[in-house]
Amino acid sequence: MPISHDAQAFTIDGRRTRLVSGALTPSRIPRDEWNDRIHDARMAGLNCIEVVTHWARHEPWPDALNFEGQNDIAEFLRCIQRHGLLAILRAGPFVNNGLDLGGLPAWLLPREDCRLRAADEAWFTHANNYLAELAKHVAPLQRTREPHAPLVAVQVEHEWQCGDDDMAEAALAPFGRALRESGIDVPIINRDNLYHAPVIAGIEGWSDHDTPHAITRQLHFLAPDKPRLLLGVRPGQPDVWGRRTPTTEPRDIFRHLAEALAAGAQVNIDPFFAGTAFGFDAGRLASEPDAWLTPDTSPGGALLTHDGRFGEHALAARRICTFATSFHRTFCSIDPDDQPVVAAPHDDASVSVIPSRGRQGSIVWIIAPRKGAPKSIALTLADGDTTEVHLPTDGVAWPLIDVHLFERTTLDLCTLNALALVGRTLIVYGRAGTSGTISINGAPATFDVPRGRSTTIEEHEGVTLVICNEQSIDTTWHHNGTVFVGVSGITPDGEPIPHPQHRTCQRIDRETAPQRIRMAGDKSAGTPRLRTWSVAGTDTWIDGSSDRFVRIDAPGDLPAMGCNQGYAWLRATFRSTATRTLKASALTTGDRVGLYLDGKCIDILGFGPGASGTAVKIPTKRRDHTVTALVDQFGRPCDGNNLNTPDGLRGHLLELEAIKTSAPKSVKAPTLRLLDTRSPLFGVDGHDHTDEHRLTWKFTYRKKADVILEVDPLPTFCVLVINDEAVDVIAPHQRRFITLAAADLKRGDNVLQLAPLGALDEHGSALKAALRINFVASAISEKWEWSFAEWEAPADEAFIDIATADMTPRKQAHRKGRPAWWRTSFHASADSPRLALDLASMSKGQIFLNGVNFRRYFVATHDGATLDSTDTVHLPPTMLRHDEPNDLLIFDEHGFAPTKVKLTAVK
């Protein structure tokens, strides 16, 4: 049966449905935990899962498509179906999600004819081949093909936010055709924030906004017959290596969802659970420099905790999401055109009262300021009576009026916040110590909200009322018609999970009177200990004597050499004819490179904690030398305009000399439309023009060498103009190294300009300090003999056992600055608690668990300076073995010893 829609709901199988969704990425969740995370989504009140695909995992090499095992996207959808939920597929090909290259495979990068996310035939060929294969696996699971199948919509591309309508048509339309031709017939949606005219999607979605109520109303104003989809509600802030994560209050996500729902939005929390970017899959943010994401985060943070539990944020979101899905009939009947003028709820200056009226009842949303909010508010009802609503401490209430419950039972009025209707049981909550009015079938009654951890259970007009306060509502859960009070949650098997503050729980179902059940105590075993360590050094790699090196012409794209992600080794040998210090620049070092001269670490090139930038001093003597480099592709951008940011060590080490220029001046010139210079540009509208003033440098140049522009992160978009010709657009927040060929410059006087988007007066001082102009005096390493080797774990025989007493800094001094591999094992039983690995004494590197490249870690720099980011790594329970030892292998880039590494229990 076709899926249709109107302004308020989708019609699926003839029933009107509103989507309350959360994003999950199968590639970031161990397959054995898929069922648990989908169950968690259902327990959080969601009725839909946005399934994020990951092209790089499905096609790690060209034409090597894989949809089995961990990549079995069809099985993930079937698991959603078994839980009775719906699904949206974020098909991509680009998906962001905090992944390296936004989920695109790195083997696309060396292909010069392939412009990512643009109107490019080579790009279409590869992307459409992937989409066609993806569609083959998911098409049978569309609701239009089979009753009860989960898939109800497909999102194509992701945040293609460029205001170039012609480019959008050329760059996006082929994806829609490819999916339709491959059998996708559910609605196609997008998430492009109305940057361009509709191309693929029948339904326009919005990624997110600081003012969700206003933006949802705007969506309805612009497309009055389409659902209002707020697809990217971010529950938190991302974790970035080397910095403390900004904290967000649980009430922030709660209020955000309330504002959106009050305006009629259908919402998607992105992500519901971030999972783990296994191996080297974590990317970096384009919104700021040096913002490499940790493996257990995404650009939107996450709702569940790292180890998959309901923290305060998830519990807060659960309250309002459960209400939205439990009372979906009321939401579906709300008149979408009933949009009265109200006080803006995001303004935080006054109480906003937003009525939502419909044939199945009304919801009155009350959103008070975060500070200075009244404790109660009086509402005048339609018949002239007044009623007092006591606001919860988070300042958000939703009284219900004339809502049909079941059979001939109507909820005339409820001034407490409704959580769920479970059969004939109505769960509500309010602020402890206050009271609320509940009128059913014309019989009003006043009920006190209990204090502490208590819950009141009352019968009123044939309805069982479970009355909670803001503390006890988070210990009240329901599943398959049964309500449990005093628990931490419910397992997929329907069993209550004990709460640490409750020895008993109450069970309420449609068949029996409420029962009190004694909860079983925690029977988990003790925390296992790590066994003896063994170590394998990397001396032959550092000094270059390993026979694994293979001759290459010059440092280049690692993906072109078969290294799509992670580490690689480079070696260069050369003879110095004099004792001197080479002052070299590695301008293509987008990530990090450990550089060694004759076996000794001399610098960490690149950016981020502990790195020293692109310049390095190489002290040489009159003899042969060996330079080796541990190249770390730390993570490419997951979004933005520079996905092909250089990484690793690409190109020769250069000797640069500064070019003398005039002092920069403001010069008036014609404005430039940014998209006439470069398109697509994400975050740019079609009408965006530069300021009429440009920052201008003049210089004289008569050499035949190339010119290198070093551009530090800019505060805004700038058009780069050379001799009155616009040659490029520099996006903000990212470093750029731009090569100007000598042949493209005038032999004599030249003019270089930066034309900013926005007033030059506002950005002038930042632009002056951001630009440096150099010429290439020499290619220092051009005559060196270069070799490449894959990064790989040592053979078993390379490891030697080492006693704890021998792992002290003094006894391990010979390893300082040199990478080392450490290996141990541990036993874990089925009763073991959730485990985490404390990496307090390590630096930066990679963890392998039971032979699987698990994830990165970064707790200290090469000189021992600790980072603010966490030094504890959660170990997914399903990755552990119970019938044999668990193998733990750690690669530490700087040779730090695991003197303090231990297993801890996650509380």
C-alpha cells in the first residue's frame, strides 16, 4: 500500500502516524548489540529508527561490496521490524555522522576526475553503483512491499546545503533516479534546510535549529501540505580529543523537543546512540580547526551514554518522546493551520502558552523561562472556568483537554504531565508536593503529587492512575502492556531491571491488581585483572632496516598506495654533504606525523595536542642519514567544504622563504558572488556576495618557483583574488595551503586579495594575521630515496614477556619516543560487570580486542602532558569472550608503558 502524507502525519497502512525517531548506525554498534540498542530506542518512547548507512564499510575497496555480517543492513531493518518500530534509511552516499570522510570510502580521493558531492560523472558512477546495491538489499523491506515491513522513508544525501539551484539539480537528481530505478518507492526525504529548490525529495526536512518552534512553523508556511520534519535534533555536544566536552543540561534537549512538538514537528534525535567509530573510522569537524572527534561521539553528541545506558539526558527526552508516541492520535488530529501568535518559547523572557487543538483533543503547551519562572500559572478554559497548572522544575507542562482515552472514556482535563496511556493505566507526573486536577468523563478529582521516591496508584472512573513526581517518573517504565514502578528499565525479554534505590518494584497490568515484587540483588562477579604483559618494539621500522619497505617515487596519497585509513610508515635515505640544520616545511601534513632521524624522534608534525605544526628542523652531519615517519591519518573531515583535506605526508619537504609584500590595505572593488567562483559551497546561499572592500597585498615576483599561501583558519568565507581574477573560495575555520604556479603569476608586480563574505571592517584584523606568502626555495627531499611500508602488528614471536617491575620509566627509557606494541589477556565471565579499560599511563595509539581493530585512544602527548579528554574506554560486552581468554593488544605511538593500565567496573 502506498505511503501518503499531509501536513500533520504520514498515512501508513491506512493509519495516520507521526514519526518520533532516533538515529542509529549499524557499523558503530557490534552486531550482537543491535537488538539491545533498538529495544532501548523503543523504551525511550521512539516509534522509528533512522538507520545511517556507511558506504566506506560496505565498499572498502572499489567493487568489493559487502552487505554481510556487521554490514548486513537488511538484518538491522528486520531487527527493527521485530520490535514493532518503523525505519528511515539515511542512504547517503554522504552521511556525516562523525565518520572519517563523512562515511565515504577513502579510495575515492586519489581519483582526480572524481569531485566529491558535485555534478561529476565519475562521482555519480561510483555513488550510484553503491546506492543501487544498497537498494537491492533494503527494497524488499519497504512498507509499500510487505505488511509490517519497517522501511517507510529514505533520505538521500545529507545536509547538501548550498544555495545553487542549478548545481543542486545536477548534483542530486541522479541519486533520486538511481534509487527509484532500483526499486525504492517509499517517500524520499531530504535534510537540506531549504537551501535550494526541491530536487529529489517530495518532503523537505530541516537539520536542526536553535529556535525549533519558529523553524517548524516556517516549514509549514513554506510547504503547508507537507509534514514538518525536524530531522537532526542534537542531544549534546561532541567529544573532541584534547578538550573537555561542553556540558549541556538534560532540560535543554527536553525543552528543544517540547518547542518542536508544540509547533507540529515530527522529530529525529541525531544520534540516539553514537556507538563506536571502530578502527580508524572517527572523523573531524569542519566547524573548527583541530577538532578530531573521539570514537564514541558524533557531531551531535549522543542521547544514551557511551556504554549504552539511560543517563539524565536520555531520561529527560524519554518523558516527552513517550508522551508523543503514546498520544499519537491526539497529535495526528491537531489542526496544522491553527498557528496563533504566541510568545516565542526560545526567548526566555516570558511564559509561552501554545494551544494545539484538534478533533481528538487539545494540548496546551506551557514553556516557562529557564530562570525566574513562576511556579504555577492559571489557565482560562473554553467554558470560562480557570484551572491552576503547577509547573515542573524544568518549566515545561502540557495539560490535556478532551482527549479520548479508550472506549467511551474521555480525559476532560489533566493538569499534570501525561507520560503514557498503557491499556487502562494512565501515567502522569508533576512537581513533588504540588497537586493536579484530573477529570474523566465529567468527574473531576484533585490528586497530590508524592514526594521523594514515592508513587501514588489510584483508581478513578475505571482508569488506573500512576501519579509520579519528577524523580519517580524516571523509575516508571512500561512494555507490552505492563507497567513497572521502581525500576531502572525493562530488558528486551520484558523483565524489570533493578534500581539501586529500590528493593522492590510494583507491577501493573490489565489482568491483575498492582503487585509488589522483590527485586533480585546484583550478582555480578568481581572485576577481572589483566595478566602479565609482553612487549614488541619497532626498532627496525624506526631505523629503517625493516625489509617490509618498498621503493616509491615520492610521498603521495596513502589511499593510492593501499592505505585508506590509519597509520603507515615512510622511509627516506639521503647523504648530507655538510653539517647543517635543514629547515623543512611539510605543508601537506593535514593530520600528524612522527618524524625520526637515524632512529631518534625529532618532532611530531601536524596539529592537535602535542604537535608542532608544519615546520621541522632536521640536524644533519656529513654522512648518510635515514628519516622515517609514522604517518597517522588521524581523521578526515566528516562535513564541510574540504573533504579532500590533505592527510598524512603528501609531497616533498620544502624549504620556504617569505615574499616581501606591502602592508595589507582595504581596497574598494566590485562585489563577487561566491557561487560564481566555486560550487557547491555548503553554508552559502545563492545571493551571498563579498563585501565591496577587499584586503589587498602587493608583491613583486620574478622567480620560476611556485608560491605557497599559508592560510590560518578564517572567521568567514573569503574569495581569493589574484591579479583581479577570482581563483578560489576559502571556507572558514580550516587551514589551507594553496599553491600558486609561477606560470600563473605575473613576472613582476602582483596583487593578492581576500574578499570576505561580511564586512571587511569586522574581519579585517583576523584576515591580516591569517595569511603568509612564501615561495619554494627548494624541494629538500626531492633527491631522497623514498620507501613505503604498511603498518601492521608484529608476529607472535616478536613479543617478549616483561615483569611489572621492569616497566618503570627508568628501565623503559630506551623506548622513549619510539612506538611499542603491548599485549596481555584477561578472563571475563558472563557475570562480570560492564568493563572499561583505564589507560592512565599511556599516550596515544590503537587498541585491538580479540583480534579486532577496536578503536583509537589519546590520553597524553609524547612529552607526557595529559589531555582533558577521558582516559577510560568502554569495552562492549558482546566483544568479550567468556569461554577463553580475551586478548588485548595496544599500540602506543610514543612507547609509554602500561604500568597503570587496568580493567574497571562501569558503575
